Amino acid sequence: MSEAGRAASEPEGFRSGFIAVVGRPNVGKSTLVNRLVGRKVSITSSRPQTTRNPIRGVRNGEGYQAVFVDTPGSQKPRDTLRHRMQEQVLESLSESDAILFVLDASAARGGFGGGDRYVAKLVSEAETPTVACLNKVDLLARHDDALPLLAELSQMGDWRETFAISASTGRNTSALMRTVVDLLPEGPVYFPEGVVTDYPETFIISEFIREKALGVLREEVPHAVAVEIDEVERKENVTVIYAILHVERKSQRMIVLGKNGQTIRRIGSEARREVERLLGVRIYLDLKVRVTPGWRSNRQFLERLGL
Ligand SMILES: Nc1nc2c(ncn2[C@@H]2O[C@H](COP(=O)(O)OP(=O)(O)OP(=O)(O)O)[C@@H](O)[C@H]2O)c(=O)[nH]1
Ligand SMILES: [Mg+2]
């Protein structure tokens, strides 16, 4: 944290800290962070590997400030993008005061798999107070179906507590929040009041566009999309945002454009509505699709995107 952050008012007994939220892809980390922060700070989708960089979301309460750090899904890396995503998970773990380890109850019928155990090991190695969260329990046929999973989970590491939660419905998340606050050390106010996330507006806009693209596109195409904001032009009664959707191949460009451009138009109109809600101004979104071969393995390109 910056010196300015540290120098901010530090009331007696105030608790604060960074809580890394980690787990396999698609277990509901971003949904949980949005729920705990009380605002949408991180995009979500039904596709694994939605989150690509750590997203911070701030929750202020009586006598505390909790900074949640949503991380990309943890898995063994297979290309430069995923390698970078895993580096970021490790960085977030090493800088955290507490960890939320999230698992998907609905995907674990009959027990947890190698993916969850891989993350359990990463988390244990961080030697930081950890709460294990069995998420999506709303999808279980019976309440009791969570019990054997909770028992198995408690054998997988040295957790401070274990919760059965639903990030979607909010079940048990208030109790989880109280436990998180108890884990925080005494510390400064890191972010001034009113700050919910510290990303620049252009990043949030690009993420909203990517979220809509993830929702509309199928199979491998979503993972081949990167969104870059080229320019934001503020006019008197409309803000024009020029964005580029990078894909890796010509065939993917055709898919993203769709027949007569209808797919890209749908992505654009869904994203526009969300961005208008965020910025509170009228938006014109100008979306272009560009073929940037192999961008996922291009370190310079990834850096340009802040990855
Ligand atoms: N039924 C149900 N669905 C959930 C719950 N939490 C998340 N989901 C859904 O699970 C999917 C994945 O959620 P995300 O929050 O994007 O998951 P993530 O762990 O951040 O995924 P990555 O960023 O790809 O690692 C989305 O379709 C969510 O709506 C839950 O508690 N119950
Ligand atoms: Mg996510």
C-alpha cells in the first residue's frame, strides 16, 4: 500500500486487511466478492477462467475495512496468459492477511477432485489464516448433502473455519463476513470512504464488455477474446467509447461479428446498458473486432492490457 494510504486516519482498534479469494475456476469467487462487497466489482460468467487479474473490492463497516482480492481461477498454467494469472494468484496470496478458499459443492458430488486439492496445497503453503467456503449449496438436492463434503474439506487443510454458503442467494454470507472481520489484524484505513474498487474506469468498461461477450459466445471463443479500450471521447450529451475486441483467428472474428454483425451488436447493446448504469451518462459504444494472432502468449500485449 502507498504511504498516503498508510498515513490515513487510523482509529484506535481499527481492523483492516487484504483477503485473497482463491479457488478453482468457476467455483463462484467473483460472485462471492460482489456479494461481500455489496456492489458488482468483478465480472462473472458460467464459463471457467472469467477473471483474469486480481480485482480489489472494498467493504467498509463499523470499525473495519475489508479489502477483498478476487483472483483468477487457480489451475496448472498452460499458456503465458494462464501462467501470468497464476503468478497473480501467488502474489495475492503472499500479500494477504486472510484467505477465503472457495469450493463448488455442486461440482463435488462424491468428493473433491485434484483441482481443489491443488488449490488447497497452494493455500496451505501461504501460512495465512484461511476460511474454507463450500459454495453453491443452493444447488444441492438436500441440506444434508453438504455434510460429507464439509467433513472431507476439513481434512484437506488447517482452516480457521468452514462455511457452507451460497454466493448467489446470500445464504450464510453474513456469518462468513463476521468471521472475516475477526481475522483481520489492526491496521490503517487503506482506501478513502466511497472507494469500492481502485481500477480505472476504462478497465471496468473493458471488463463489462468482456462479460457480455462471455455470455454470448460459445465453446473456446470466449477465452480467445481480449478487450482493449482505444479511446473515450466525452461529448456534451454522450460519451463515445471506442473498444477493440481482440481474437486470435479469422474464424473467431467471424463468430464474434455474427451473421450481418448481429452477435457484436448484441454484445454492444448489453454492455452499453451496464456501462450506462455504471457511469450514469449516455454511452455510444463503438466495437471493432481485430485478429491479433497468439495474443495469449504475447507478454508485451498482455502487459499493455494490464495483465
Ligand atoms: N447456483 C449458484 N450459482 C453460483 C453461485 N456462485 C456462483 N454461481 C455461478 O457460478 C458461475 C461462476 O461464477 P463466478 O463468480 O464467475 O466464478 P469464479 O470462481 O469467479 O470463476 P473464474 O473467474 O472463472 O475463476 C456463474 O454462472 C455464477 O452465477 C452460488 O452460490 N449458487
Ligand atoms: Mg472470477
